[in-house]
Amino acid sequence: GAEVAALSVYVRGGSRDEDPATVGAAHFMEHMFFQGTPRYPSSRAIDAPISERGGWINATTSWEGINFFATVPNDAFPIALDVIADILVNSLFDPEAVEKERRVVIEELNRNLSNPTAYAYETYAKTVFADHPARQLPAGDRDTVRSVTRETLLAFRDRFFRASNMVVAA
């Protein structure tokens, strides 16, 4: 009897699983899943089938993993499932899109410099968790995001994005 449906695909593999030289690859990669597949060739094409039906799709990166999710009217659930499955299996990680999205991720990180709460938390985490993987913030690090390669993103994807490492909830 519900009027809406939600889908969540959680992938175990977040910022704490990264190499210190590539902190931010998980978050950066999360962005790249929304940049195009052969069937949905752009971020707009990925979003449109869901937003046109009154739903929304997004993803978040944490220390422990990446969560892809959509909420749609009940009758649009097959579409949400199709879109999320397609981006998880068929995302292209196009080199031009990598450079475009690199700028977006760096801008997100730069905004945190202007947010006293976010900046304080970043400083706190890097100090308190200095010798622990939690020092690697989910949003990433400006220096490593500037230098991370497409191959690094694909290696992270190949390591963590497999069925045995995912949980699907509907």
C-alpha cells in the first residue's frame, strides 16, 4: 500500500580503505558513476528517467562505503532499479568526464574551507585520528584529488564493486 519505493545499494569500500596517496578516490569515483553509461550517456540522462517521475537519485561516500539510492513513486521502481544497476555495471569513466568531475570534487572540498564547522571537523579528524584510517575523510583531500588518475578510480572500483561486497535494500 505504500505510494513510494526506495532502493539502496551499499558498497563496502570507503575512504578508510584507500591508500593515503589516493584519499578522495572513493568520493571522486562516486561522482563518476553519474557521468554516463552507453544507455544513459550523461548525468542528465541518468537523472531524467527518475526525476521526470517525481523521484530522486543520489549517492554518498563514507568511511566505510558508498551508498547509491533512489526514491520513486511505486510504479517507477523498475526504472530506478534499471538506472542504478546500469550505472553500477556500465559506467564509462570517460577521461573527459574525469577531468570535469575532478573540478567539481575540488570545488566541494574548497567550500569546506569557508565552512567553519566543516573545517573544524576536518582539522579534528586529521589530528585525533592521525594514525588511524579514519583520518582519511570521505570527502577526500585536495592534493590527492588533483593527482588521482582514471586508472586509480577504476582499480578502486574493481576491488570493491563486486556482488559479494554489496548489500541491496528495497
